[in-house]
Amino acid sequence: MAELFDLVGIFVFALTGALMGVRKRLDVVGMAVLAEITALGGGIMRDLVLNVSPVAFQSLGYVLVPLAAATVVFFWHPHVTRVMPLILVLDAAGLGLFCAVGTAKAMEYGLSPLHATLLGVTTGVGGGMLRDVLAGEIPTLLYDRQLYAVPALIGSAAMAGMSWAGLNGWPVALGAAVLTFGLRIAAMRYNWRAPLARGVGE
Amino acid sequence: MAELFDLVGIFVFALTGALMGVRKRLDVVGMAVLAEITALGGGIMRDLVLNVSPVAFQSLGYVLVPLAAATVVFFWHPHVTRVMPLILVLDAAGLGLFCAVGTAKAMEYGLSPLHATLLGVTTGVGGGMLRDVLAGEIPTLLYDRQLYAVPALIGSAAMAGMSWAGLNGWPVALGAAVLTFGLRIAAMRYNWRAPLARGVGE
Amino acid sequence: MAELFDLVGIFVFALTGALMGVRKRLDVVGMAVLAEITALGGGIMRDLVLNVSPVAFQSLGYVLVPLAAATVVFFWHPHVTRVMPLILVLDAAGLGLFCAVGTAKAMEYGLSPLHATLLGVTTGVGGGMLRDVLAGEIPTLLYDRQLYAVPALIGSAAMAGMSWAGLNGWPVALGAAVLTFGLRIAAMRYNWRAPLARGVGE
């Protein structure tokens, strides 16, 4: 079940990577590379910090799913762009799943709830940050004032708290993922925005 | 004592990260993320190379101090900018401390003095490079001709040399940090500049 | 022998890093830093994924050879630029060697042939990607439609396949390197290009 969640998250993140490739007029190779890095980057960062060999270099699905996403975008990107609102919804789902799974894994490895939360957020947002930097842009996470990191933080903290209280397993992770997902969707729907530093004009 | 040094360095580096956030008109979340990455990036690189789990994911202070720095910048950034010369002095101090502590830790883990020096420099400059790349700029370290990496290199080499000769402990580290600090301050004060490649016009 | 191959690859990659430094008008320190990162970045990524301490921080030659390359470029960069076609040929050789050595090392550490191939490609292209990002550019690998990653992929896959079939040792690695090298040279010579996404105008 967790494996399936992961693969869905990977597929969606890879879609956003490949679409960035189209927007930047990259060729099919660049699209595939960007899809892989976007999908796997966050999990690789997590595993490096946990000092274990990254899952991305052990699982077949992790490597092949981003290629499938790049293929879809290569042939049908106008359709994919047309369903951009759907992509954003799926990306929110991917974010929720990655944060929950990343936090749970960090707790398993004995990190404190605070640090597990931080690593969960890193898992969720790391790949997208790499995607944006490689595409020559400031990471959306940093300048897009629509909340992205905050839902990730709250969902990860909820997961860490539940795990700390002895609650684990995939229903709990799913709950934490839904929390991130819901907050992210609400942030987009109601245009919740993080403030700029005091005195910096809008 | 070493812990206190570390936290001072982290605070100052985080200030530079959050100030970059203001300059790029990032929101408070972006400022906090940039503060964390600037402050912790170098140490995380060091620990990954040493193949140990990064201290940043074990210590409470490492995570909270950058948030404090981001809060200060969020509310009082015009004042912080006004004391920019002070920030540059503190940044030089942070650089010295990070290089010394990073080099000492690398020697402890059995690296040769040459490699410990290299890793000490990485510890000192890594976070700032990440900050600049994430903000969409070429790292200051690379194009700012005012010496930054060279003081880091000399202080780290001094630390490695002393450690190799059997001298360790925080007074030694403090001495190495002061060396980097003094050279960096002198480089700014007397405008010491690294040469461009032969034939490249000024 | 493998050590010598490695050092040749490192020298050539470092040349491309230092030349990028000249192009971006970096000073000698920036050139040296960029030379080191370009030359060592891919191998460091590989070793982090394999969860071992990076060779770059253990070998003397790995650290000094990039400095030698930076020195050459610092004094004689117009000559180096004049032999740019030669650099591209040497870069293709470096790519081939890094991919073969990286894949072979990954197989030794028990990765599947698929994942060893992926890690071999990462070893070959990682340093150049870091170079481009640090210089404020989208990695050549991503937008240059002349095939670069594909020869790396084919050579790495050949190495993984042979190693999987029980064939190892440096003649095999050399063969895989020559395969990457030949395909990369052919891609430049005959201007083989990867397609853009369907419907994206040329």
C-alpha cells in the first residue's frame, strides 16, 4: 500500500518535471532527466540524511515510473497542460504522501519528532526544488506566496506526533497525507498567502 | 564551548540567508527555508562526506536558531540591513568557526590534513553557495573577487596542521577561526583581490 | 590503470570547469573551485549513493589534478580555447571513463544492472551539471540537443550488462568507455539530435 502511494507520488512529481522540460524547450532526454530528478530527489535527500543507500537505487518502479511520466508528457503534453488544475491537485496529493512517508521513515530511524518533521518536509519539497534550480528558476517554494511548505510542515508534524504517540501504519500515514493535501488545496482555493517581511511593499 | 561557537555561526549565516530572502522579495516561508539551508548546508555536506548522519538532524538548537534569525530579519530587516558592516564581520566570524570546527571533525574521522582542509572549507562555504544558487545567483564565492575562500583555506589548513601535530581542543580551533576571521576582515578592509585569468580585462 | 583513467577524466572535466570560470569572468579562486567541483562532483554523488566515504576525500591526485587544470587554464586559456575541439574530444573520453568506472563500482556494491547504469550515468554527468548550475546556466545536458546523456546511458548499460554476465576488469571497462566515447563523438560529428516534445516547434 505504502509502495503504491509512493509510486503515485513519484508519477505526479515526474509529470511536473517533464512539463517544466517542455516549458523550457528541453529535448526528450532533458525531459526524462528532469522527471527522474524531480520524482526521486526528495527521497534521495532523505535517505542520504538517514545514512542509508537511497531506495531510488534499489526499486525498479522508482526508476521506470518517471520514464513513463516523461513519455506521457512527450506525446500528450498539450492535453497534460490542459489538465493543469488536475496536476496541481495530484501534486498536492504527492506532496502529502511524500511528507507522511518521509516523516514516518525518519521516526523509524530514531530521529526526534522535530527532526523527523524537518526531514519529512525535505522529502516532500526537495525534488521540486531541484527541478526549479536545474531549470534556471528560483524554487517556486521560495517565492510563490501560495502556501506550499506550510501544509507540508503541518502534515509532517502531525505524522511525527502520531508516530511519537505510538500510532503508526499506513492508515495513520494516509491521514497525515490527507491533512497536507487538504491544507494545500485550501491554500490554492482560498488564495492563502504568506506575508512578506514587514515593510516590503506588496 | 564548541557548541556555542557553532550556534553563533549558525545564527549569523542564517541572517545572511534571510536577508537574501528579503532582497529577493520572498515571503516569510521562503526566508525561513533560506535561513535554514544557508546555516545548515555546509555542515550537512561535511557530515554526508564523513558518512555520518548530519548533526543538523539531531540537535535542537541547529534547527531553531535559524528560525530565530529569520524572525529577527522578518520584523527588523531595515535595522539589520543598516548594520550590514556588522553582519559582514559576523559572517567572517561564522566562516572562521565553521572552517575550524569542520576541519577538526574531519581530522577526527581520519582524513588526511589535505582532505580535512578541503572539507573544512566546504563546511564554511557550502551553505552560502546553496543560498546563492537557490536565490538564482552565481555564488558570491565564485565571482566576488574579495577573498573569501582563501582565508577559509588558510584557517582550515592551519587547523589541520595543528591537529596533525597533535594539538587539538577548542583553544586551537579558536585560534584557527581567528586566523580565517582576521584574513577575511583584512581582505575586505584592504580590498585584497584575486586575479582574473591572464589576459581577461579588468 | 583504472586510477590513471580516472585522473585523465578528472583533468579534462576540471579543464571544462576552469574554462567556464574564464567565460563567466571568475577570478582564479572561482576557477579553482569550479574545476574541483566539476571534476569531483559526479564521483562524490556516486559514493554518497553507495553510502561510502567519497574517494575524492581520500586520494591525493583527485584534489591536486583539478588545481593543475585550473593553473593551465589560468595561464594559457586562449590556447586552451583554441583547442576547444580537442577539449570536446577529451570530455567525451572523460565521460566514457567516468560512466564505466562508476557503473562497475555500483555493480561491485551489489546494485542491480539497471540501477548501476543509472548511477554510472550520474557519475559521468553529475559534475558537469553542478558546474553549469553554479555558473548560473541550465545544465548543457538538459537543453543541448546534441546527444550527451544517451551515449553515457548506452556505455553504462553495456558495462552493467558485461559485469552482470561475469565480465569485469579494466579491459571491459575500457571497452564500455570506448563505446560511450564513440557514440558521443559520432553524435557531435553527425549532429544527431534528440527530439523535442511533439508539437514543440524547432
